[in-house]
Amino acid sequence: MMWRLIATCLLLFSAAAAVADEPGFVPLLDGKTLKGWTLVHGRGPGYVPENGLLVCPADGGGNLYTEKEYANFVFRFEFKMEPGGNNGVAIRAPLEGDAAYAGMEIQILDDQHEKYKGWLKPEQHHGSVYGVIPARTGFRKPAGEWNEQEITADRRRITVKLNGVIIVDANLDTVKEPEVLKKHPGLARASGRIGFLGHGTRVEFRNIRIRVLR
């Protein structure tokens, strides 16, 4: 028990130090509870605070949303997944409905795993605005290692940075295809909730923080 307590304290100290070095950023999780978040259509244990981490267990998941809504922001976090891991980050999403369509989903995926080979579309790879805007690939660290990700929503511009590399930089107004716009009405939303979208694999998150933009 003692080593777990020490590990949790170190993680919380590290998170606090990271936020202190990033003016304007505030943490969205305290590492011990899910205060400020709400689970929708949860499965099994849903999401679990574990040793300072936010964990989506393999037998858990569902949609874990912020209680607050955000319009323009910089959202930073770290993630680590098991081989074949699959999750997502909802942005500007409503509480109900499929976040990938009613809002937007930024894909979190071990897209090089054998089970995804041969059928993924470009706009389904890690970091993509799911079903809409493909991300550059080749910058995610292997399953089992921590990755740093940053998502910026600044009015109609969406930017995704992975391990210091910009993999998406897009103006949503450039999406003109009628079938895409019809399928993804969430592209028109100006604000909504941020969330994690679990899909039945273990994914861990830490250092979850946000800076609101005007």
C-alpha cells in the first residue's frame, strides 16, 4: 500500500508541476475522483481513478464527459494504451448522441496493430478528426509507452499535436462535401463538452489540463 501511495503522490506532484509551468492551464481531474465529469452509457466499471491516473479498463468504457462546456481551448493530456487500444477524445460534443457525429471525435488508436490493418480509412487513423480530416501518421509511440497530445479548438480551426509534432491543422470551413456535412452535423457546433470515448480496451490518461481561449 505504501508504494502505491508514494506513486500516487509523485504523479499528483508531477501534474501540479506541469500545470505550474503552463500559465493559464488548469487540471480537469484531481487524480482521485471523477468530480467535474459525468459518465454516459457506461459499461462495467466505466472509468476509474487509479494511482493518480484516469483509466478506461478493458471491461469498462462509455463516454466520460466534462460537466462544463468549452468553445475555444487548448486541451493537453498524456495517454498510454495496450496493444490494439482504441479510445477517442470528444470535443464540442453534446451530452447525448454519438460524439463522433453530433460533436467531433479526435481518434486515439493503436492504428498499426494487426487487427486494424487493411481496412482503416485515412480519416480513422490516430489523431484524425474521425470520419472527416485525416492525421499525419508515424509520430505515435508504441503501445505501452506514454504519448503527449494537444488538441486546440480555436473557432473553426482544429489543430492536433502529438509528441511535439503537428499532425492535424485544419479549417473546418474547408469541409464542403454534402455527404460529410450531413453525416457530421457536429462540425457546425461552436461549443460543447470534452470527453473520453472508451471502446473496450485499456487506455490510461494523465496530466489532463485545459486552457480556455477567448
